[in-house]
Amino acid sequence: MKRSLGIASVLFVVSLLLVVAAAVPAGAQCQLGVPAIKIGVQGAASGPHADYGRQIEMGATMAIEEINTAGGILGCRLEMKFMDDENKAATGVKNARYLVTEWGAHFMVGTDSSGVAMALGPVLAELRRIHFFTHAATHRLTEELVAGKGIQEIVRVSVPVYQDAIVAALIFKDRPEIKRWATIGADYEYGYASWSLFKDTLKKYRPDVEFVAAAWAPFLTLDFSPHVSAVMAQKPDAIFSTPWAGEAVMLLRQALIQGVFDQIQAWWQAMGGSVDVLEGIAAEVQRDRFKGKLWATARYIHNWPDTPENKAFIERFRKRWARFPNYSAETTYSALFIMKAAVEKSRSVETPKVIEALKGMQIRNPGGLRVFRAEDHQFVYNVPAGRVMVDPNFPIPVLGDLKVFAAKDYYRYPPFTPVAVTK
């Protein structure tokens, strides 16, 4: 496959945000011969990561409301059932089986946990239903299960760990003064894979860098002080961090207490641009306690791209939910419009026909232009990263001093080589 994702190579072009198209008249027949198109949605809606599941639900709900208001899909209304997968693989699989075999879902959307996603993959082939994954970041979902094993029912709408790791390396390769790196990592595959990809990528550009310490924090860690102390004892120039959501907030606050930002030159917080993290550290950002050294990204951020379409999406979302959308909300919202476009093209809800319709698709979402890559069923797109800062135009912190990376520059390409995921 050529690495270029140019417009000329795209076979199918559709604009996501044209939801004001003429509505199908009331009482019109569904042209697909079903009472309604049923969408099964799931995410982590309980426990410490519950905001991500809620954002998935909010994004899906708003998309379905807009699609139905504009006449549905070929005259067919959409119905949604949301289920809490509890961030547990067994629960996610149980939910998927129920949604398809008992409730009658035509499509499924969502999933926060990489572990849940990997468990769902083989089940999707059995159920013969497409699942649009809108958060789970493991590279193995698309590299191993789609490109490797050929499971066609997996479609990824959000960026995998390539953004967490490769984008970070591309930023800091141009900071020659930063030579000694340490990680405070999530003690499971997400943390291991991100750290490994970061090291491998940065080393290609900067043979002089050293990786001096690693401390691994188990899921649901509350006290990060031992991890912070362990890595700071090795006097790193910068920290690469992968705990996310509320754990990221606690880690950053505890690092401030221990004076870390007086001793380092940079801190990379994977997914630190998510709305919940920015809300959690807003007071510290207002007081400049991170001293401009906190860098972050997210699979979508509310202040980029600076387009009328994205601004309109944020305005509608805030009016509907009184919140900013996090990346799980945007990717889920966008997944519903991707599904809509594929169903309209194929004029079917049958899985093989919809998968065929995805091929060659280019679609403009609030987060920018996404292009479907048939080899691994990923919708690839450009992403930003930047420093956490105050912007008077927003009531919560944003990522500023943005660096935007083209999909061709940071996505991995088939044939895929294995990524070391050990400590």
C-alpha cells in the first residue's frame, strides 16, 4: 500500500455534518425493510473511568437524535441501547451477545478497554456484526485481529497507541537538551506498548537518548508517590506517563507535591488532553503550577480543528449536555455518521455489504478528515498534541502551542512487526 492518503486515491467522499438534509416525511417507509436500525452501544459507565462510558453514550445519543431529526437512514429510524461493560472483558462479551442475539442490534459501537476489545474481536466474527471501536487503543486489535487474522467485523474510528507513543517521539526528537527519559506507566499492555513504541521511535532519531527508569502503576492505583520517587531518583530530564482519566489527575497532583516540575524539563501525559483530565487539573493550570512543561494529546481535543464544523459540533454538544465533548464522545458521534454513510451507500444493513461500502471512504468529522484503510480497517486521521495551558476563549484548559501530525507520518503500516509489551 502506498503511504499517501491523498484525495485523488479516495473513491468515496461524504461530509459528516450535513445533518440538515431534507427530512423524510413523517410515516415514510424504511427502505431497508426493518422496523428500525438498532445500534448497540457499550462502554465503562461505572467505576473510576465512568465518564468515558458516559461520553460514549452522550456522543451516540446526540448523533442518533440528529440523524433521526433529519429523516433517519433511507427512511429508517435509529434505536439505541447502551450497556455498561464495567471495563471487564467477560461483561463486554456478554453484552455483545445479548445486544445481537436477543435485542437484535444491527451494529455495535463504543468500548473503552483494550482488554474488552480483544475479547470481543473473535466474538464479532461469530455474531457477524460490525463493531465500531471508538476508544480502546491497543494496536493489536487492528494489527493482529484484522490484518493478521482477517476479522472483518472490527472497524476502528479512534487513534490507537500510535498517538500516545509515536507522536510523543516525533515531538521530543527536536529537543536535544532532553536526553534522559523515565516512565510512570500503566501496569498493563497499554502502558507497556506505549513505552516500547516511544523508545523505539525516539531512538531512531536520537541515538543519544537514555531510558533511565520505569515504574509501573497497577490499574486503580491511588498513591503514586512511590512510583514518582523511584523514577526521580534516577534524575530524568523528562517523564513519559500513561495512567489516564482520574488516575492521571491524581498522578499529576502528587507529582506537583513532590516538586517534580521543578526538576524536569517536560512531562508527556498520554490522553492528558481529555476533557475529564483538563477539568481535574484546571486549578493547577490556572496557577501555572506545571510551569509550561506539561505536554499532552487526545484522540480528539475540543479546541482543534479550528473549523466552523467543529465549533458547531461543540456548541450543539454543550447545549445538549452542558459539557465539552471528550474524545470518546467525538469518535462515537463520528462512528454513527460513518455507519450512516456506509448503509446509504450499500443500501443495506447486512454486514458484508456495509464492510464493502466502507472501502475507499473519506469522511469529514468534527475531528477532521478520516480515511478508511482497508488493510486493517482503521479510519486514519491527523491529530494534534500540545502544551496544557489557559485560553480565555474556553472555561477549561486547552492544549496550546499545537503540533499537528499527518496520519501518514505517525501510523504504522502493514506488514506489521510485533511490539514488545513486556515491562
